[in-house]
Amino acid sequence: MKERIRIASGQGFWGDLPSAPIDQIRQASAESPLDYMMMDYLAEVTMSIMQKQKLKDPRAGYARDLVEVIDAVLPDIVEKNIKIITNGGGVNPEGCRDAIFEVARKRGIPIKVGVVLGDNILGNLDELLAAGHSLKNMETGEPLKNIRDRVLSANVYFGAWPIVEALKQGAQIVITGRTTDTGLTLAPMIHEFGWQQDDWNRIAAGTVAGHILECGAQSSGGNFSADWKSVKDMAHIGFPIAEAYPTGDFVITKHPKTGGRVSRQTVAEQLLYEIGDPRDYITPDCIADFTSIQLEEQGRDRVLVSSIKGRPATDSYKVSMSYMDGYSAQGTLTYTWPEAIHKARLSDQILRTRLKDAGCSYDEMRTEFLGVNSCHGPLTPVDLDEVQEVVVKWGVRGPDKKSIERFGKEIAPLILTGPPSVTGFAGGRPKPSEVVAYWPALLDKKAVTPRVVVEEVK
């Protein structure tokens, strides 16, 4: 058993800082070594986007950026023996693996890649429904059959254990589909320290470490609200690293001489990000009690995280589904001084009247006055008569595509048929976009089984 391992965060979402994973690998040294790097690419809506891409091209459906990263760092990860764990496989982990194999062949570097399969249950929904799995909406209780014909993607959130199996089989790179963000960090800790499946406190500790790393630089000074002015050189921000120990304790840090900041506050802010009941942080691997977490600064850019408690995992997987839910469009106009806000409000009244006269109907129509009160509404402490310029942003959503199209046609005419001093119209006529809605559900763990395949390119 190793005395410690160091796991770096390389991506917090699909579209995150492209240089971050490359910098993490290349800056690894004897002074600041790495054993693993996790990269989180997936969000709920990402799966539906990838599913659409795969329908158009069977070879697509994964984070293409991931392949570019591997191409850049493959010699380094082999030389430094750093393993990569990522959910960038999306809805096509095998396609992602094949693209990485092409990179390895081009570079003449042998590599063993593991893929975790089985999370994509889109093709099994009817079979599961027939077997009595209702897959009802967790938030509304609505049965899946009500929107079954509009489902675009359906993926089970697997946890860390399939990744552990891939590591056990010697994979240098592990590619998964819809694995939990936390599982990407927990898995190497289980693998290296030999934790048992019912060692709930340690499993919870690894889960908390994963939650801290999953959003990239958000725990090392990015998006930091408490004291953002104290964060130095954010242009070269260092992504976080978890220095983990067999006890379950770990230290959050970053490479030296990088920008950003790791402090008790930055870590605490990330711990509070996207959680419900802090006593019941539920994952496929355990239930973690965030109220038990202790944070202690151990020097510059080093925060010890300890004393974490956990409880047994539930008997269900969470399922993330997306479905088609009509259309939407957005448009903007900018009004300038004098009386900018009054002009903006009148333009809103005119637009709504014209759409009503045209017989348009929407499930929702929203107007925001950017720069005035779009964030805080009536609480905004502003003298509206002194506002120099206002961006009016309209958005509509509904099932009637013709109504959405008519909305797009009515924005530009306001320039010459509404209040004066309009500037800032750009981007052309707003066009309808498909609305992808989210459907969370639960599924008995016995109803689906992950599969692990590890292959080597030589």
C-alpha cells in the first residue's frame, strides 16, 4: 500500500480551460508529483447533446477535447506513470477509446485503455418499464410513459467500483460514460489503499475529495465569492490536487508557482456547491455526511480535510434522462440615455401586444433588463432615471414552433417602430431552438450491470 497518492483535477466541465489538464501533467515533478488526473466532462444536458451527435455520426458522442488532451500529454503520462480517469466517453466510450488508440498508434506509444459500459439504457427503457420499473420523475412523481416518445438520452450514474476494476486490470487511461463526478476521484483511492466496499467512512472521504475536485479551479480560487480580490494571477490559475492518505484524510493543494489560491474558504465554498441536505450527500457508493467535515489550513495553499463520516449506499442508481420539451428563442435590444429604462419597458409592452395580436401563445415569456435589475429584481437599489443604457433580453418557450418563429420576426422591427435610441442589435433574427428538459429517476441497482473492457494498443 502506498503512503499517499496525489490526484489532480484537469477539467470541471466540457468546455473548461483547455490548457488546464496539459499544465497539470507537465508541471508534475519530484517536488509536486502526480499519480492520477481526473477529468469531469459531463452535465445532465451534455448527455443529450452527445446523443444527438452520435445519431448523426456513430463515431461521435464523446468529448472530442479529451482526445486532443491525450494527444498532447501521452508521452508525459507514460514517462511519469500518471493515470487518467475521465467520464469524457459520454454516450460512446468505445468510440473515444478508438480515437485515443489512433493517437497512440500515430505516436508509436503503447497504452492500455479501459472503458466502463452499461450506463446507457436508452435502448432498454421499454424493457425496464415492462419489468415494472416506473422510472417516475423524482421531483414530480410523473410516470415516464407520459414523455416516453420524446426521450433523447437515458444514463445510469455508476460509481467508483467499475473504474477500480479497470485500474486493477492495468488500465493507464479509464474512460467512462455517466459515472458520478465524485467516483472519478474515489476510485484510485479505493484501488491504491485497498478500501473495502463497506468501509463507509473512508468511502465517504473519497467521495468528498471527488466533490472538491470535480469543478476544476472552483476550489483553488476560481469563482470565489468570499474574498475574490485575494486570488492572484487568475490568468494562470492552478487547478486543485488532492493529496490522499490511507486513513481517508486528504490535503487539497495545487502545483507551486501557479495562480489561484487554496484556502479554507475556497474549499468550503466548493463543498457547499450543488448539494442538498448536507447530512445526506447520496452517491452510488455511499451517503456522505458533509456536516462531519473538518477543514484546517496547513500552510500556504494546503488545506487538510478530515473526520468525514459515511453511511451505507442505497439500493438504487440515479438515472439522468433528457427529453424534447418544445422550442425556445431569445433576442436582445439595447436602449441608451436619456430615459433608457422607460424606453426599454415600453418596447416590452409593444412586443407583447404585437405577439398577442398575431395569435401567438407561449408556455413562458420572460423579459430581463440587463444592467438594471435582471439579477435582483425589485431589490435593486438603483435610480432608474439615471440609468445610461439598458439591454432588454426577451425569451420565449413553448410547443408551438410557429409562435416561436414569429417572436424572432418581431424583434428587429422595434428598431424603427418603437422607442428611439436603439443600439446593439446583432446576431440576426432569433431562431427556434429545441428545448431539452431534464428527467431524474431512480432504478434498482439489480436492473443494470456495468461492464469493464480493458484493451491495449501496441
